Amino acid sequence: MNISNSRLQKIALCLIRPWNFIFTKIGIVNKQKPIFLLVVISASLMLSGCVQYDLGINFNNANNGELVQYIKLSEKLTSFSGDYVYEWLNSLERRARKLEGSANRISPEEIIVKIPFSNGKELQEKFSGFFNYRTAQKPENVADDAKLPSIASNLFVENNNFLLLSRNHLVYDLDLRSLSVLTSKGNVLSGTGSIVNLDFSLQTPWGVKNIQQTEDAIQPEKNGKQLIWKLNPGELNHIEVVFWLPNLLGIGALIIILFVWGGYYLRYTLLESGLKDLQS
């Protein structure tokens, strides 16, 4: 799943802002490091699994697919920074509609976004358009000590058509190493792995072949024709797969050619030979 810089930065921001505000107000950020670290550890446990983000790419064939995103936020998170989080979810709905997609708000904290695509190139464009979305409106003022992590991500899809079939090579890189720590005036907030749960899945009609060429490649879990990767916050995540899809355009063209050839054969071979037999 390509989790964009802006999206994960906003997630990180919504995690940092409430605690940064609390620590500043009670005056323990720089004065009492042991107490601060104890509170941070407690906060990590309290907010365990506060963000569940599942991103799936479903290919029906070489000319049809859907990008599906499922997001669920815990009540503990929204209770600390509800307005900011809800505005972020609303922005996902607006972006989906701009890309001819849809958004189903299951609950105030839970949403499913679906964006259709017709080929690998369009998938890349809509993927980039959705996750690298920029807005002219600047986020709310953030204290200097609430520095946001930088997230690098990239999705690449290559298609090779062979008339009836299409070979697809998909590469997805997501650098989450900056999420291993969240810094507040030199104090380290760790344990983001328990705060953010990230999954990426890929489903195709004929299954997927996983390629592990680097140390950063993740081993997926198999569920029928679907592969599911558990992304690791604090690490460089690399996913590379190859899969084949039926090319409906090529299959349709072949059917038309066969239909035309059949009509020609019926008209100029069978009918003419039959007429000649009758005349003789």
C-alpha cells in the first residue's frame, strides 16, 4: 500500500499533538525525563492499535481493477484529537470523489474508500493523485517540538501485453524508518509499531508470485488468490510481485476476428459450394 507522506504525517501529527499539549501544560517535557518516559510508555500501551489501515489492490482483469482502503481509528485516538482526525477522514472522501471513486463512512471513525482503475498506468496515476494530494490549507499550528517524520513511498506497475494475456510487474516501496521514533525536544517516543497497524494486499484472478530480491522484502500471508503483507513501522518495506491477467480487449478482438472469418467462410465457401451442388 502506498501510504503517502502527507497521510502518514497527519497520522503522526494527530498522535503527537495531544500528548505534546499535555506534557507542555504539566511542565514535564524537559524538567523530569524519567517521569516523561514513563508517561510515554504508558501512552503507547493505552493507544495500542489506535490506527488500522488496510490498503488492497484488486485486479479483475488487465482492463479493470479497484483500489480499496479500509481505515479504522480507535475511540482513544479520536477522543484526544477528534476534530483533526475527522477532517482528515472527510478529506479522504473528497479526494476519492475527485478520482471517480466512492467512500462509505461505516462510522465516524471507520471508512472504506474505493477507487476504480482500468490499467496499470491509471492505477499509478490515481495512486499518486490520492496519496500525494496537496492542499493549499496549512494544518493547524504545531509546536516546534512536534516534528513530523518524513515518509517516502513509491508504486510502480509495468504491463506487457501478449494479445490474450497481460504480464504485470508490480513494485511497491514504503520507507517507514522515520516512524521508529517521534521526537519531542530530544525525548524519544517509541513503540509506533503498536500504535499503527498497516496491511497491504493484492488479489488477482490467477494468483500472484512473490519475488524476494532484497533484504527489505516482506514475506506475505496467502489467503486464496490474495496475498497480504504486514508492513513494519520503523523499517524499509519492499514488495515485488509478478502476475498474469486475462486481456479482455485482446480476447474481444479475437472473438470479433473469428466471427468475421466465420461469416466470410459461411458466405463464400459453404453457401457457394451448396449453390453449385444444387445447380449441378
